[in-house]
Amino acid sequence: PGLYRDEAINGLDALKVLRGEHAIFFPANNGREPLYIYLAAAAVALFGQTAFALRFVAALAGSLTIFPVYLLGKSWFNWRIAVLAAWIWAITLWPVHLSRIGLRVILLAPLLTMTLWLGTKAFREGRRRLWLLSGLLYGLTFYTYLAVRFTPLLLITLFFYLFLRHQQRRLWPGVAWFLLGTFLTLLPFLILIGQQPDLVFGRTGQVSILHPEVNNGDFLGTLARHIGATLVMFIWRGDTILRHNPMGRPVFDLFMLVPFLLGLVWCARNWRRPAPMALLLWLTIMLGPTILAADAPHFLRAAGILPAVVYLPAIGLERLWLWIKKSSSIGPLLVAGLISVSYT
């Protein structure tokens, strides 16, 4: 009940926006990207100065993310995985919880997912307008949450993967249009970085495991512990900070554990295919923000893997569906039952 400090500061900045103070980056509370605050300002203008108004934006964003989860799942895999992933997104505690607190992190998942969906369409269809639109949308993601700063590494890795698969004709000149769109949207932010780099990057230095107060003089030991803690967060022990997650709950419960592991194994065995490889790279690279920072596993810093992580149990459930279908007609009923009884 009530507003946590971070939510309240978002509300104070939303009031500043309504008074005409239009910042590119808000310096209070260690600095925050602006998109959520502008949307919160619109909600406050509609609903008044209430906790509901601040959290309405998160609830709407988290709920609407069901649609890009479906679109990307269908584009990369098939309609069954798309439906199952959207269903799992709607019931999994992690995204549901982030949809109920007024923090900017919830905006990262829908914008990044839509970027990848549009980028996939542009790659397949070769339409410059789609490349440009996906770039414009990608630039907008940098106004959501600081974990987005790892996404250039993800996109560069995907680019080289496709390049080595002799997809140069599909990549060029589309990538140039993508970069143009990204640059246009990101230009105000780049100007601010040039003028006040400490404002934008200050928080990163405070929580990095390179900081002596975080690693306590043992960088390699801290790194190893963070990697281990992050890897088990899916099935054993998650974030222990109560405003992020109820006392260390793992991402998935027992009903989704087997489908999650099946999906992970299936992607690993099919790594030569673009979609499974893209999913594995997404998960691996976007865990970087929590591995390389304090308090791992940290469900806000790890939010860059959302919604990629829900595709794994969806893939596993489809595998179960298809295997059981060979000998019985109860496959769809079993899959629906597993999701229905899951309390993730």
C-alpha cells in the first residue's frame, strides 16, 4: 500500500512536467529516463494526483505487452508458441508485479519486443520503411530504463550472426535505415550525454561490481557469485528485495520448471537456426546488467530478458503438446492444465 520512494519521485517529476519543465533526463533519485514520467504526467492530468495515476501507466504497459509477445512469438516460431508465451506473460509473477508498481522498467519489454518484431519483418520483406520505423522505435527504448544500454551488444551480435550466415543482401542497406531511425530518435539524448555525461552515467558507476564498495576487493569472486545467483533465479531463488519480488521466489514455479528446461534444451540443440539463437543471445546478453551490478539477481536490472524468458516454457509446452499428440489427444488439455494451475 502507498507509494515507494522511487514511485513518489516519479510523481513529483510528473508534476514538474505538467508545470512545463520538459527534461530529457530527470536528475533526481540518481537520474531516470523520461518516457515513463511523461506518460505518468498524462495519467496524473487525467486521474489526479493519486497512486492509481502513477501505477496506471505500468498496468497498461504490462497488459498491452501481451500483444508484442504474441507477434514476435508468431514471427520467430509459430502461433502455438505465440499464444502460450502471451498466456505465460499474463500469469507470471515477475511481469505482473512490475505492472503493479509505478516504475519505468516495465516500458522496456514492449518497446524492445516491438523493435525486434519490426526488425524481423524488415529483414524478411526488405522494406526500407520498416527498417526506419524499427530504428525509430529502438531509439525510443533508450528513454525507458538503463538496462537498455546492453541492447546494442545484442543487436551487433545478431547482425554478425546473420552476416556470417550470408544474409548480407537482406541486411544492407536496411541496417543503414535502421541506424538512421535510431539516430533521429536518440539525438536529444546523445546531445545531453555530450553536455552532461556524469548525469547520465553516474548511477551505472555506483552499482557496478567494478566499484570497490560493491566487490569488497574481490572482483572475480563477486563476478562468480553473481553469475551463479543469476543462473538459479529461474528455478531456485530469485530477487530478495520485496518491492521487486516476494522473498526470493524463482521466476518459474514447479509447473513451469520442466517446460522451461525443455525449451532451453531445445533452443540449445537448435542453435544453428536464427530464432533459437536470437533467443539464447537475448537471454545471455541481457542478463549482463544484473550480473555486473550489485544485489544480483536484481529483477529490475534483469528486466531486459523480458519477455524473452517466457518463450522458453512456451517452447517446452509446445514440445510436450507435440510429443503427446503422437499417442494421445490430451496434449492441448495437459498444456492448458499446466498453465492454469501454475501460480508463477
